[in-house]
Amino acid sequence: MNFTGIVKKNNLEKFLNIIKTNSYRIKGFFHLEEGWHQVDVVGKNIDYKPCEPKESSQLVFISKIGPNIIKPIINNWNEIIGEKMELKN
């Protein structure tokens, strides 16, 4: 997933808490209001570490349910974040 805006950390966390139930792992770099962060999600744990700025925010999802994770990602992103993002399969 690619995104060029800035997100509130609590909104990203709401999104990740929903999607992580269908994911083995989620990782990437995201531009939060507090600055750029490396994001790592494994199991129930969500970890944020400050990092250098990137061209755009990106997350990679390792799905437990294969391509069926696409619809929940899109629907929950639109509901919680409500801004345009690009999702590649």
C-alpha cells in the first residue's frame, strides 16, 4: 500500500488493529503527525520507531487469508483514514 499524506497515529493504529487479525505481519514506513516512523506489526504487537523521511508512506501486508485481505484493507482504510491510497496486489 502506498500513501502520500500524513496520518494521525491513533487512526493508523485503529486501522492496523483491525487488519492485523488477518495478517501474519505488516511492515513499512509511514508519515505520521509526529514524523516518519518504521511500522512493524507481528501478532498483537504494533511497534513504531522513528526513521528518516521517505518519498511516500508504504505498508506491506503478509496475509493469513490470501487475496481476501484486499477488501478489508480498502474498506477499513476508507472508513478510518478516508484519504486516497494505492493498493497493489
